[in-house]
Amino acid sequence: MSRKSKSSVDMQFVWGDTLIKTGVAVVWLVAAIGLYTPFTLREAMQQNMTGYIIMIAGLLLFAFGLWQWGRKVREQATIADR
């Protein structure tokens, strides 16, 4: 395994941490949208509001992807640090 410089490892760790926190922030955004809307997800399905459901699902999928990507980047930084 090749050795990385300390600044490179630190930057990779910060980048991973930033991605994780961004993913969590998007989940909080979806929660705030859910609390702000005057209808429930069940009512949205009954009224065939597919755009709303797709947007919420897309944001949650995006948040999960950011979180996973950040975990992988931060894990690589900690492996290189050993």
C-alpha cells in the first residue's frame, strides 16, 4: 500500500465527514418538508401526487448515497492513516 501525505489523508477525512454531514442535513430537510406539508404521505398516494412522492424518495436516496460515499471516503482515510 502506498503512503499518502498527512495533509492528503486529513483532507480525505474532512471530505468524507462533510459528505456524511451533508447526507444527514438532507434527511433533516426531508423531515422539515414532511412536517411543513399539510398532508400525509398516505393522502399524497391517494390523490396520486407522484411528483411529490418521487421528490421525497429521490432526496432520501440522494442523502443515503452521500452518507455511504462519505463513510467510504472517511474509511479510506483512516486505513491510510494506520
